[in-house]
Amino acid sequence: MSKNWFNAASTRVNSLTQRHLEWIFRITTTRPLQVVLLFVVAILLSGLSLLSTRFDSDIFQLFPKRLPALRLMLDTMQWTGSAKEAYFLLEGDTRLLPQEAARFAERLRRAQVDGTPAFTRITWQIYDQSQAAAFREFIKFAVARPQLFINVTDVPDLAARFSATRLDSLLLRLQSELAGQIGGAMTGLATVDPLFVRELILPRIKSGSQALDLDPDSSYFISRDGSLLVMIAEPARSVQDMAFARKLVAAINLARRDLPLKISCAGAHISAVLDEAAMKSNILACILSSLVVVLGIFYATYRRILPTLLIPLILICGVTLALATAGLFSGSIHIISFAFMALIIGLGTDYSIHLYDRFHSERAAGVATADALHLALVDSGHGVFTAAITTALPFLALSISDVRALSELGLLVGLGVIFSLYATLFFLPPLLIFMERHFPADYRAVPGFGLGRLWRFATGRSVVVIMISVFVVIVLGVKALRIQFDGELKNLQPRHSEAFLAQEKIEKHLSLAPKQMLVAIEGSDLNQVLERTARVERVAEGLQQQGKVVAWSSIGRIINSPAMQGAVIAALGRVVKNGDLAISLSAALERHGFTREPFNDYLLVAETMKHAPLLSSSEALAGLAASPLKGVLDRHLIKDAAGWHALVYLHYRGPEFNLPVFISELAAIDPAARASSVDLISEQLSAAVRSGFVWAVVLGSVVVLFLLLAHFNSLAGIFYALFPVVAGSLAMLGIMAMSGMGLNFMNAMVLVTIIGMGSDYGLHIRHRIAEVTLQEQEQRFVQAGRAVLLSALTTIAGFGSLALADYPALASIGWATNFGVGCTAIFAMITLPAIVARVTK
């Protein structure tokens, strides 16, 4: 019963396909002008639609924001403002760095975009002279509250500063610095902090909060090795405003012109503009090079100008209609998805090759034009139609993935294949009729490329060929088991762009450690958030003591918690034996010729130091927020409409930090805490890609299997179509593993390509050699094999051109395609004839 139903369904599908192709043949041969005009109108409407489509260049738009680790990273970039910041790396003579940095900063301050300042904030030192008064007020605030800012281990040093010997030494130093000062900044600091207590406070704030490995003895943002000075600037608008971003880059280039330093840039704005330009140039170069190669192959084979020129027209139709249709679904397209144009050049050309090859061969055999066109469009077209659908549907199945990198590229390639197919079916007949009427020429036999000898070799030594093929598949299949997934996000950036190279320099010279873990503790109550943060801080401290973490920073390393305040107060009570600290300081000031009145505020601090009270955290936060060090607070504690967000940063090198164990421990002490790191993001992205990819492959495979069953109506036909696919996929993965390549977010789609397109090779060969005599099989194999060979070469020229891209992810698509398509074609044209010979015998 089920067999009869399936046979009926198969017959019905084939009948509908046949009738559909007959209709296309009839309308394109009887009304060619109307068909061409209809396509022209469709192209014009698609072009107008593209004008309203937005093209994104933000790399993070490629991935689902629902992933916890990625969501936290994006949230943090928004909270801290780092998503809006531009970073400048100044390299040159260490002695000139501060002076030239000041010149460059002034140029940036004067830079304008559309008549308004390009930047709202520029920072390259702990504070500048314009912030001297605010810095003085913070120091006055901090030294008056040592229980908030001083580490308990520094309490003995604080108390010792009031001894007679240290007082004399410190006040002599104060006199020397006041005498050598330029301006009055030092005078203000001297009165609020005559004993340099800030030296116990500022290094702790700096070391406990810094994200970069800076020189602790410098007041500038200079790397510890002295090779780089970092300048951080906040542009006036968001990176999403690409028009502003492009003008901003132009202003930056003008500002750094003629300076005796090497200045490189990184940051969201810079990366967006430079990556956009690099991506466009890379993809355009790949597209043009592949198009030239494809046209060259086609013309060298058939020696006809008009059919060769038809290929760009078909590709333009396929690409334009695909972009316009995809834009209707989402309203925006990521610029990296433009790589699909190179894929369409490889795939969309196949249909022209198969149809024109059949037409040319029939005309060379003496068949009339109408009959040759009918055989090409209806007979060969049947196989081409099934092949195109089996190619397009696995790609379209990728659109169910929530990873935009896969879903968007799958949608565009799938639509591009379908539109390229119909552009071929509708444009080729009118063109050939026009060519026959106005440019008649003799049709010569097309070169066989040695395929006849290949057929005789494969069929004559079928056992040997089959055994070698099986051995190769087994060996490479075993190697394929070792392939790894490359989840490194940096591989989605161009390796030679300025932003990428600048980021490399930051990692080399300024990173505290190669990797970073971010933990966020959130809530509506500040005190509860700080208490929960303290628990995470204790875990971080333990990891650092065990050598598993290189460094860590948090709000608790900047401002003492109530418990730590209590420890500092207790320590002060032990080391300060009497309450005459103010008397000792006052006497010392008089000995060294200082007037007492300017120091009254600090004398009062000294008088009450032994009985310092517990202070609220909000008091400390208010003081820090009003100071030039506000950025330190903003990096670790943020308040927005959703509540408070405390951030803890852990810097680690690699395997000594056990990520799963840490995540488990974090969940145990604070289930609501969130965590993020590059490793965690890659892990979650890999899982998302695998999930969407597996479902797409399963769905696409089921659809392909159904279409093949409907086309052949036999298990033998299915085997001939799918054997090259399975063997080619295993060989591709095995070669990738042996060459050190891994699967990544982009080249995983090549497997979908092989499933859809690889079955075409076996399908075309089986379709042509089925149900004919042995003598006719060789002739038909030569014709079908030639089309398969040319299709494989043009696909490699299209996809494979991406191997030249500066993007490792895009380049990996090219190399994987070269391996996969090449191996699939070899199995289809060598092993398949051997199998046919054995089965026929």
C-alpha cells in the first residue's frame, strides 16, 4: 500500500516538473520579449527595494543575543561605555610619548564632525591639570576616611608616618616638591595630604581596578614595558551611525597626520568602518576573480560569446532578487553575507553549463534548433531542476538557525540558487533563439577532456577503483573523527586591518593575562549586591593565591566593605597608642616653618583617626563618583533602571583555570550571578551552531532524499546520487583534520553545500546513463561528465576564491569547498562509473 502510494506520489511529482518545464519552454520560445521585459521589471523593483535595506557591519549582530555569555558581554559594553570608546595606541620614543600624546589629544579635542565636536571625552593620564581641583577634593575625601580606602596591611605604615623621624622626612620632601612646582596644583594637595597618605590609596585603586597592564609608577596610561601609551576617547555618537563613523575615521586620520609617532586605532567605531572597507574589498576581489575564471572556463570550452555573456546577467538577476527578497524578511543584511555572491557564481553557473552543454552537443550532432532546445530545457532541465532544488533547500533549511551567520547566508544562497535557476530557464532560450537567427555558426564537437578514457579506465578496472575508493574513504573518515571546532571570534575579523592589529598589540603589551572572565552580580539593593560581590571576591582571591588567576579586580578592591572597614579600624586602634597624632603633626609643621592654619582640616583627621567610625558604602561611592576617578567606579559598579550591576574581572592564562569548576562554584555561592568570557561565549556559540546546523542538515537531508526518490523512484538511483556526497563529505573533513583546519561558524555551511550540490553530480550522471545500452553509456557519460567537471571547476572558482580572503573564517569556506567539491566530483566521475560497471555485469 505504502509503496503504491509513494509510486503515485513520485509519478505525480515528475509529471508536475515535466509540465512546468514544458510551460517554460513554450512561453520562452513563443513570447521571448515579454519574458525578458518581465525580468527587467523584477530587477528594477528589486533594485529599488535594496535602497531601503540596511547593511550591518557589527560582528556581534551575527550571533544570537539570547546566549547568556554573549548577552552579558554586550550588556557590559553598554554599561561601561566601552562599546562607544575608541582606543589609540601611540608608539615611539618613550621620552616623547607624553609630549606628543598631549598634541594628539588637543587635535582630537578640536576635531569636528558636521560642525560639532567629534569626541565628548579624551583620557590618557590619571588626571590632567583641568581636573586638579576635583582631584584635590577626592584626596581630601579619601585621606579623611582611611577605613574606606586603605588596605588593612597598610595601617602600620599609616601610623608610622606620625612618628617624629617620618614626619621630618615627609615634611622635608613636601618642602622640596613645593619649591619645584610649576603652577599651584601641589599647594592644594599639600594642605589636604601633607603626609602623602594618597600613596597608600591611589596605587590600590589603580591596581585593583585596571583592565590593562600599565606602568604603576607613571601618571600616564603607559604599558609596563614602556612601548605603548594608550589614549581612550569617547565619540559623540553611536557606532550604529555609520555615516558619522566614516567621518570620524577621516577626522582621526587628519589628527594623527605628521606626528612623529606611530598611532594605531581600535574600538567599535574604528573596527566598524575599517572592517567594512576590508570586507568589501576582500569580497569584491573574490567575486571579480571568480567571475573572470568562470567566464574563462565557459568560453574556452564552448567558444561562443553570447552564451558566455549570459552568465553575468543570470548572476546579477540571482543576486539582486535574492538580496531584495531577503531584505523583505529582515530589513537588514550583514555585510559579511555578501560572501554569498561568490557562492552564487559557483552554483548559479552550473545550470547554464548543463543546459547549454546539452544544447551545444545536440546541435553539433545535427539536431534542429527547436528540438535541441527542447531536449536541453525539458530533458536535461528535469535533472537540472531537481539538482537546483536539492541544492537550494538544504541552504534554506539553515534559515531556521538562530545564528544569523548561518541563517542569513543560508537564506541568501538558497534564494540565489532558485532565482539563478529560473533566470537560466527564462533567459537561455530567448538568447539561443536570438543567437541562431542573427549570429548563425557551425557547432563543433565539444572537447571531451579525456572523459572517454576515464570511463573506460574506471569500468575496465572497476574492482581496483572501488577497493581504492573504499580504502580512501575509510582512512579519511577515521581522520575526520579528529576534526575540531574553532570557536575563536577573532577569526571573523580581517587579520590585516588596523583595528585587528591594534587589538593584537593590546593583547601583547597591555593585557594582564591572555584571557578574562567577567562575573556580574545584580540586584535592586546596593548593600545586598555588595555583600554578594564580596563572596565572589573571596573565591577570586583564593584562585589567585592558588596561581589559577593572574589578577582580578572588583569594587571590593577599591572600596572597603563594612567587614574590611572593621578590620582597618581595629588595626588603627592597636597601632595608634595615644590620641596626640594631631599634636605631633602640628609641632612638626612649626619646626619646618609651615603655617598651621592651611592644615587644619588634616589636623582634625589626625585627631579623630583612632576612633574612625564605620561608614556606608554609598558615602564612598558618592566621593569616588564626584572625582576624576569616576571611570574606575563605572567599570565595576553601574546603576541603571534595572538596578545595580557589580562586575568582577578575573584574568587568567589558560588551562590552569578550570572554567566548568568555576562556573559550578559560582552557581553554588550565587545562583543569580552571570558569567562571560571568550571561552564561554565560544562554547555557547558552538552549541548553538551545532544545534541549528544539525537540524538544518537533518531537514535538508530528508528533503533531498524525498526529491531524489521522486526523481529516480528506485533505491539504486538514490545510491548513485548520494554515494559521492557521503564519500566527498568524509574526505573533506578528513583532509581538513589532516591539514590542521577545523570547522567554524562559517565553513560548517560547506557541509550543507556538499549535501545539496554533491548529490547533483551523481544525479546528472545517473540521469543521463540510465536505461541505455553499454555503447551509449560512454557517450552520455562524456557529455554529463563534462558538465559535472565544468560545474565542479566553476564552483571551486566561486567558493574557492574565498580562500584568498583576509578573513580566516571566509578563507576556510574556500578551502573546505575546494576539498569537498573536488573529492565529490572525483568520486562521482571515477568511482561511480566503476560501481555502474559492476552492477551492470
